Amino acid sequence: MPSHSLPHSSPIDDARPYPYRIQQLLTLLRIWQQRHRSRRQLAQLDSRLLADTGISAAQRQAELNKPFWR
């Protein structure tokens, strides 16, 4: 039965995940920025526009009380 082993890791192999992690971080920052922007817009809606969206004042307040990372 042949023996299979993983190739020896090189510095290049170790560096491969780094760009992926940077991309994940940038994606996460964009999501947080979008949440902040959306909640800021939600806070500016008057009661008529809020009713048009089907969101209650209590639901809006609950959303506005969330931190940007949630």
C-alpha cells in the first residue's frame, strides 16, 4: 500500500490564507458600514413612512438599539 504524505509546508503556503482573511475583514467592515447606514436612515423615517414600510415604532427602536456588529 503506497504511503501518502502532505507536502512540506513552505512560507508561500503559510501565506495563502492571509489574503482570504483580509478579504473576510473587508467584507465584515462593509457589512457593518451598511448596517450603520441603514439604521441611520431608519431613524430618520417619519411615522407615515415607517407605517408604509410595515415597521412598528417598537420594531424600529429595537433595531436602532442594536450595536453595528449585530
